[in-house]
Amino acid sequence: MRIHDALSGFVLALLAIAVLVTVSQYPPTPGQNVGPSAFPGLLGILLLGCSLLLIWRGLRGERQALVRLGDWTRSLPHVVNFLLVIAALLFYIFCANFLGFIITGILILSALFYSLGVRILLILPIAAGATLLIHTIFYKLLRVPLPWGLLQGMHW
Amino acid sequence: MDFMHLFGAAFQLVFDPYVLLVMFCAAVFGLFVGAIPGLTATMATALLVPITFFMPPIPAIAAIVTATAMAIFSGDIPGALLRIPGTPASAAYTDEAYQMTLKGQAETALGAGLVFSAIGGLFGTAVLVTAAPALAEIALKFSSFEYFWLVILGLSAAVFIGSSSVLKAVIALLIGLLVGCVGLENPGGYPRFTFGNTELMGGVSLIPMMVGMFAISEVLRFVVKTDPPARMVVKRLGNVFSGMWALAVKYPAAILRGSVLGTLVGIQPGAGADMASWMSYAVSKKFSREPEKFGTGHVEGIVESGAANNSALAGAWIPALVFGIPGDSITAIAIGVLYLKGLNPGPTLFLNNPENVYAIFLVFIIANIIMVPLGWLAIRLATNILRVPGNILMPVILLFCAVGAFAINNTVFGVTVTLIFGLLAFVMEENGFPVAPAILGVVLGTMLEENFVTSMIKADGNLLVFFERPISAGLGVVTLTILFWPAASWLVRQLRARPAR
């Protein structure tokens, strides 16, 4: 996904302005001329300058679409894969506590394996095996309190 | 403490069954990750960090050092056999190695990669061992002015070396520095850019961010890859060590040149093993007696840049240990680990914990030595490693990343950070914004601001104070020259062009 330099410059300029506005409301450190706003303020000004330069360079260069999508966006399976990776992490963020790590892990791996074309018969065993391996490493060896969720009653 | 005593203490720290076991596991992990195309040495480090988080400092650092050394070597394996570099550091001579494979010399290509990687790595280590303590003595006298210039110098080097667009590298750096501003940790102790979120009070956690930028982005690139899988051309490999002594006798200058150049490039902030290997390959071709053979399956370039990319790894640790300024993305992650472990990098580390510093040196030596037998094993098993299917590996890595990001603070907020920065890095790389300056910006942001603000308060409006002390003045002049060089040379070209019109 290639974004036109002028467009990324525009977005970055907006970010820089947002930073400058936010920073301008920070209270000064009493008795000193450099407070918490000095450094990010300087960065904001530099970023604004750079993004204007990027816009100028983008407009001067050859004409092209504002957003040029990569080859993979024209192939449905690849788009699904991409979205599935993001969805997997979102699913983890929102459901891991309720479902517990083991169920979440097996579901995420099975969905991705299926989408990436792993043989159907292998999906569940490998997903379960890998999840249990990661669980053992982190829960048993490193003592990370991974959530048990629905499996709370049978934790080991 | 005298030198022998120190080494004795370091010896005890390293030759502990636990540390050695960790190193062995890290070595196997590094060889595996490096050999799989799409999994880089930086990613190996990012994946290791959540685990090292739970270890004492020396095994944690030992794991990172060992895994990266192995991964940089084993990146040569798929380069030679599949014509796909396993890590970017092998990309410079992948075509050369593959040509050798087609000529039936795969074992020579891989053997040269292995043996001269180890030699380059040991050379870089020797420089690290001698230069770092000496530099630390000097660095003890540094005040906030010197540190300010040093950080700026490091960041400008990161921007100018190894990026195709300086402007985009500067923008990446500024974004990194702004990310580093998030949280309470600033001279005023004021919560900045936290959006009222308590999780952001302590700043954006470094480890989940690194895992996102170096691992999640790589997983995303894998799932959208449309290239067909590569085919292996060899079934069986001969003895990788045969003929290595002859090569060492034939190309001593190349080995030395590669090691020296690699170490120097490694010391430069922002330029790591991949840069060292590209530059060395070019230099090797330039100085070779048979430059016409380059590109047709000639081993000379592999010898030189194989030595260079591993020596760069050790070189990158010099500024990291002495000043806390990372030489590449790997040491940027390692510095984060050092801080977490209470071993704050800087000259005082050499004063207060010298045995830890010497232990790190020892780890480098051991890692480069065990690379030879383990690397030999990896080459023997290469055909099996390369058959590990990516469509199983990548989802498992994804789940591992999620757990790793969770494990640092035991909150799912870490996973959110991982997701956001994974997407950010993916979009950045697609659009030619380099990721390394952003990481350096985040790691160095706090240090830069601290020294900037302290210096500004000390200066009290008189900016000439920044140049008053001799070292500070020297660093300042060098930094400003590097910073304004492109602008000045552009101006000179414009002025020269004008009368012609």
C-alpha cells in the first residue's frame, strides 16, 4: 500500500499541529524557562517543517494516485489473511480474559491455519499443541499469570 | 579490582550451568530463526525479549548476544540454497552464494559464511573488549553538553547512513522521539500525551512496541506475500570445512578489511550488520584482483562481507555499553533490556559493575566459538529447517507475540501497543520510511530530553556554553557539519549551476 508523499505529509502535518496545540496547554515549570512543553514543542515544529517539505516534494514529483494499493489487495485470500491477523490480536485483547488463554489461543491459531491453507486434519492438533507449549513456557516456566477464563475450574 | 580478578568474577558469572544452557537454547533458536526467510535477527531479539524479561541480567544479555550472532550467520543458509536471504544481512551476497550452489559449491559458500563469520565476530569482540573500557574512562568526564551532542550525533548518523530518503528517515526519527515523550518521565513530571489513560503514564512500554514493530509487521508481510515458494536445488551437502584454510591463506587482506569495516559500521548508530555487509561486498569487489568474477559464484566477496556482518554485531555494542547509544536496532532492544535489569548502560556501568561488562565480553567470545560446531549442525540439517512450513510457523509466532506483550505488565494493553506499532511499522516500510531511526528515537528520547533540558538550564540563555568544553565543542562541530552537510552541498551545487545558465 503506497501512500502518496503529499498525503502522508498532510497527515504528518496534522499530527504535528495536534502535538503543538496539546503542548501549548502544558503548565510551565515555575522559575525555569524550559518546562515539559519545550522538547515536544521543538519536535512538533521540526515535524511540521519536515512534513511541509514532504508535501512540497510529493507535489513536485510525478503524478500518481493518492493511495496505490499493493498487488495483494486484489487477491481476496490475501486481504482475508491480513485482516485475520489484526482480528486475531483484537480478539485476544477483548476475549482472552473471559475465554482464558488456552481457548483463545486454539481459536486464533485454528482460524489462521485454516485461512493460510494448512491441511484440515492437522489444524486442530497443531493449534492445541502449540497453544499448550506456549502456555507451559509462560505459565509454568516464567510464571506469567495467563488467564484461565472458562477453564478456571480445571486449571493445572 | 585488577584485571585478572575481574575476569575471574566474570568467568564465574558466565560458566554457570544455567547461563550455558540459556546460551545453548538461544543459539539453537537463533540458528533456526535466521535460517527461515522472513524471520530476521532483529525479530529473533524481539521474540526473545519477553522471555529474557524473567531472567537475571547476565543470562538475559547472553541469550540476545548468542541468538543474534547465530541468526546473522544462518541467514546465509537459505541465501545459498534458495536464493532468499534469511536475514537482510545476508542479502548482499545471496546471488553470489546461489551461483556457487548452482556450480555445485554450496558447501564452500556456506563454510566460508560460517568460518569467516566466526572470525569477524571474534575480531569485533576484540575491538569491543579493548575499546569499550578505554572509552568509558573518557566518558566519565562527560557532562550534559557532551551527552547532548553525542545523542544528536548518533541520531544524525542513524538518519544519514543507510536510508534512501533522508527526509523520511528524519520524520521516522521525530515520530520515535515523540513516542518517547509519552508519559510522566520528563523534567517537569507532567503527564504528556496520555489521553487520560493510566497505562500510558509510564510511557509506551518498549518491549510490546518492539515486538510489534519487528515481529507483527513481519507476520503481516508474510500473510500478504504473493511470491510463489522457492525451490531447493541441492539435496546433499559435502564437508563445509574443507578448503577453508586455503581460503584464509588466500584472502587474509579481505578477512581483515571485512572485519575492520564491519566493526566500524557497527559502531555507527543506525547502521548495523546489513549495512556492513553491503558496504564490505562493494569494497571487496573494488579491491579484488579478479573483480570480473564477482556475481558469477566467486567466494571472495562472501569471505569479506561474511566477516563484516558478524563483526558489526560486536561493534554496535561499543556505543551501546559506553554511552547507552545503540549502534543498531538489535542493540536498541538490548539497551531496553539492560535498563529493565537495572544495568543502566553508560560509563558508570564499567565502574560499578565491571564484572558484568566483562561477562558480556566473555559471552561474545563463547558465542562466536560455539557458532562453528552449531552452525555446522545447522547446515547439515538445513534441508529440514527450510522445509518448516511458514503457514504454521507464522500464526504460532503471532500468538507468541501476543503472550509476550501481555507478559511484560500482565495487561492486555501491551497487546494493543503491539498491534498499533505492528501496523505502523508495516505501513512505514511499505512507504519507504525506515523503522530503525524510529526505534532509536524512542530509546534515546528520554536521554536526549534530559540532557537537552539540563544543558539549557545550565546555559541560561547563552547557547555558546554548548561549545565551551573542548570535547563538547569538538562533538558539536562534527555534529553540525554532518547535519548541515546535505543542505550546504545542495546550496553549493545551486550556486555553481547558476552562472552556467
